Amino acid sequence: MKQFVNNEKGISLVELLAAITISSFILASIYGVFLSGINAYKRIGIENQLRSEADYVVATIMNRLYQFSPDGIDMEGTTNERIQFIKNKQKVINPSVGLVEEKETATETLSIELQNDAVFINDEKLNSDHLKILSNQSKLSYSCVRQEGSVCQSGIVTFMLTVQDRDHETPSDFLYIKPFTLKTEFGF
């Protein structure tokens, strides 16, 4: 063994090939781990972006509902893909008595709809083209607590939005993210 260590002639071809082979295995492993880490980072970034966009859609719906201030839900115009809010009453002060009274006004509507893999409020698209809302797996629903005729005056509205990245929607794609569902409930 000492003769190989004290040899000043350099390394043999066999030793060189063994060193290159071992180095290539190590470098290939490091490269694979590095690429897997980068792709995992990209997938997490895409998933976070999808969550942010879905949260933005729900926040926009909530803001529009707050601005609209509906009197209830039109139960006849509501389906699993559409909820139609109505406003047909206005509070006014009777100056002779000083009491607040509710008077009927012209009916205004605000409809939230799932169609063509997107969310619409009064036919205005809310989500970006990057976000795909799977209409066949998403639904809009409500449970009524107080009803007057065909109008649900108070209850709970539930949005179940199943979202997916439009750019990476095929399972064979390297950055494919399985669709996930976001559920939002609020009372009115």
C-alpha cells in the first residue's frame, strides 16, 4: 500500500475513472435534489398565488354585498351556480311622528354567478385569467333562517370555490397542482 501512496508518477487511468464516476454520482444527486427543491418552491408559489386570488375574489364579493346592502335573497332566481340578492326596501323617517318606517322601492338586484370557470357579479368577471374556478366542483348555496314570501331575509351564504392554475392544469405537467377547495360562509 505504501508504494501507491509514495508513488510520484501520478494516478492511474483506473483511479481517474473511479474518481470521475464517484464524482458524477455525487453531482447528479446534488443536481436532482436542487431541481426538486426549485420545483417545489415554484409549486408552493403558484399555490399561494391561487389562494391569494381566490381570497381577493371572495373579498370583492363581500365588499360589493356590503355596498349593495341587500334586503335578502331572491329564492326563485337562486341556483347552485347563482345567488341573486335583492334590495327593495328603504328606511325613511316619518317627520310628523319621528319614527323610522320601511317603504317599498324599485327592486334592485345583485347576482353572483359561477359560469365558464369564472365568478361573475352582475356579468362582470372577478377572477383573473390565471385562476380557473372549476364550475362543476364549486357551488354557491344558502340556508334561510327567516323567509318572507319568495325572499330569504336572513340566513347563511356559503361559497365553495374549487380553484386550479390555468397554466398547469394537466396532471402530466411538471408544476401541476391538484385543485383545492376554499369554503367561505357569512351571515346576512
